[in-house]
Amino acid sequence: MLRNTRFKWTLAAVGVFAVAGLVGACDPEDDPTPSTQNDAGTTKPDSGTTTDAGTTTDAGTTTDAGTDAGTTTDAGTTTDAGVDAGTQTTLPLAVDGTWAASGYMGSGGGTQGGLVDEPICHTPRPGAGLGNCHKFTATKKDDAWAGVYWQFPEGAWADDPRPGFLVPDGAKSVSFYAWSESGGEVVDFFVGYGDATKDGFAKKINVTLTNEPKQYTLDISKVRYAEVGAGFGWSAGGLDVKPLVLFIDDIQWH
């Protein structure tokens, strides 16, 4: 009887442990599958959120540097220097940059080619150094004389219907520096095309040059002017004797 009782208790204990094992096996907290899926699943957003590394737009947004460097129009707008010289409306008024030394005459006219203008300056430049430096070399071709008018518009002679440059009121003289390579040459200097032209006036002086820069003046204090086609000019003969090397600088209305 006792043996049978022990056997029953043994079977009962085994049953209890078996049930406990089954219950433990079914406990969700011990199930590895959901835990593994969550860990692996939640690694996708972490690794996927590489937008921090991907947001290299900060480095890529170099448009600021590109725009600033690209918009170099301030430095590029060197038109200021050209515009100021070309549209100057105050006195003193530089002849070069307003009128153009384009009216070649005599041996320099047409196809003769007996006059060359080079931008060669004296050191130092005389006077205020307004406008350009000129070294004219005139040689005999068909004609034994040569000359140049400074014209506005460029290439416009006395009979050109286009108006000249509107010079500001108040100018009393046209001054310039002139000299020659050897000295002694006689040259006429003038301003205006003449009374019967669109300028309505002309002034001229006759000069014997030296070989050093010297200032000369055309008096226009009694001249009534407005739009001027011939802002300055010169002419000289004697090219059948020898060529003329003439320097002119700092031509200005004032």
C-alpha cells in the first residue's frame, strides 16, 4: 500500500513539473522571436536615418561663394572710366576722350599714309596730363603738308549734318603743350571749323616750336560756342624739306 502511494506522489510531481515547463515555454517574455525582430527592425530607421551624413547640402550649398565670386560685375564695370572720359560735362574738359583725332589732312589724308600718331609721352608728362599723349610723324607723300582735326562725332567734317559736342558754358581758352624733335618748325594750331560752319567760329595761332614741352593757349574768351565739331587741330608744311616729328599733350578746354 505504501509503495503504491509513493508511486502516485512521484507521478504527481512529474506532472506538476511538466505543466510548469509547458507554462514557462509559452511565456511571451521568454520568446526570442519578437525581441529579435524588434532589434533588427528598429535598426532600419537608425541605419536608414543617415540623412545627417546625407545632408551634405551645407557643404553643397556653396552657391553663396559662387554667387559672390560670379557677380564680379562691380570689378568688371570698368565702364566707369570710359564713361567719365567720354561723357565729361564739366570744365576743364579734356579734348582727347571727347573729340577724336580722326580728321587727317594733307599727306595724312585719304590713302597717302604720310601721318602716324603714336601714344608716346614725355617723362614726366607736362601740365595736368589730361587726355592722350601724341607723337605725330609727318612725311611728304602727294602733299608736302599734313594736319589733324579732333572731331566729334569721330570722322565728322564741317559739312557733316550731325551736331558737335555740347561744350559746357564758361570756357575761356583751349590750352595744350607742344614741342618737336628738333625744334624750329612752324605749326598752326586751331579750334573750330569756321564762321560758316556748324561750329560758327574758328581761332588759330602760329607757333615756332622748341624741342622742349611748352604750353600754348588759344583765346576763346569772346567766342560764342555751343555744339563744337572741331575741338582742336594742327597743320604744318615744309615736309618737302624734312619730316616733322611733333609732340602734343594735355589738350584741354578750360
